[in-house]
Amino acid sequence: MNYLVFGVYPYIAITVMFAVSIIRYDRDPFTWKSKSSQLLRKRQFVLGSVLFHVGVLAIFAGHLVGLLTPIQIFDFLSVSHEAKQLMAIGLGGIAGIMALIGGVLLLHRRLFDPRIRANSTLADTGIMVLLMAQLVLGLASILVSLNHLDGAEMVKLMNWAQGIIYLRPGAADYLVGVHWLFKAHIFLGLTIFLLFPFTRLVHMFSAPVRYLWRPGYQIVRSRRGAKPARSGLEPLPRMEAGE
């Protein structure tokens, strides 16, 4: 079971995430959007969205650098395992709390505002619930890490992640004996990857890079103070001789 969940399931989840995302973008491009509910209710949206997105982006960057950077680089930079773990606890904890507060605000709007709830799908609400559960598991794992600051389990998690990404055999063996909270956190994260292309999260793959080479400028004129257009029935102004 350990091999199936942490040795095979990661490749299934990652393959589905990328393959189905490409298929969806090709076949249903008009569904490729964040489906923002700001127009339905702006209250709570700005604060919740900023906290959630900043927190999640910081967590993602921290996981990407912390898990996939070879241990030899940290050793070369004289960053001990204990220092790296304390850094991960501190920065990850702050980012996790920010994302959790923002996510709760966004989820509250989606669940308790009738207009937003009526325009939400099961996938919209379900993926937010899963993301909140993932944040709770991540913050709870900090309490486990505080009980042993030697960085031993952190190194196991790094070896597992690098074994999966770099296609090293026996990656699942690194998670044998690891605390169940870390295993639950990894399993739920992989499940979110699996569900990724079927939800609104696909907008994370999009960036407005085309604006960098878009020809010309987009001119936007305000209608405020503009004269009303002629209806077509008004008489034309009288023209004087010679004009």
C-alpha cells in the first residue's frame, strides 16, 4: 500500500493533471477561467483573495525550493538541516495562516451568500474545502516538526519528492515510518493535483504574457460628462453661406 500510494499514485496524479489540462484547454477553452464572483459580491472578496493567493503562492514556492533543491546545495551553502527546518516552520507557518484566513473568507462567501452559492458548482465548493483541509494538515504538521528539530523527517520528505520528480527507484521507501500527518498531507496534495484539471484551478496555468507583445494600445474613454449622441431625428445645425 505504501508503494501504491507514494510510489505509483504520484505519477497517476501528475499525468492526469497535465494531460487533462491540455485536453480541456484545446476542447473547452471558454471554461478555462477563474470564475470570479467579485461582481456578485465584493465584500470580503478583496481581503480574502489577497491573503489566500499570496499565502498559497508563498507556500508553493517554499515547497518547490525546499523539497526539490538537492541537499548537497544546502550543505554547500552551510545551511544545516535544523536551520532549514526552522525556516520552513516560520515562513511556512506565516504563509499558511494567511492562506487559511483568506480561504475561510472566500469559502464563507461561497457557502452563505445565496447569489454566489447559486452560481457555484460542486467542483468550485469542493476544491475550496479540499484546499482548506490541506492547509489545516500543513499547519498541524508544524506541531509535529517542533517536537524534533533535527531535520530527519524533513530529509526523508526531500528524498521522496526528488525521487519522484527525478524518476529514482524506491522513492516510496523514504516515507516508511514517517508521521501519518505528513503522509495525509502528501496524499491530499496528490489528490488535489488529480482533480486540478476538472476545477477552476486551471487558471493557475494562465498568465497574461500576450499583453507584452500586443500591438498598439487599448484606448478606454469614460462616458462621464460626454454629450448624448444624436438620435437621428434632431435637425442639423443651420449652415451659413460660405461655410
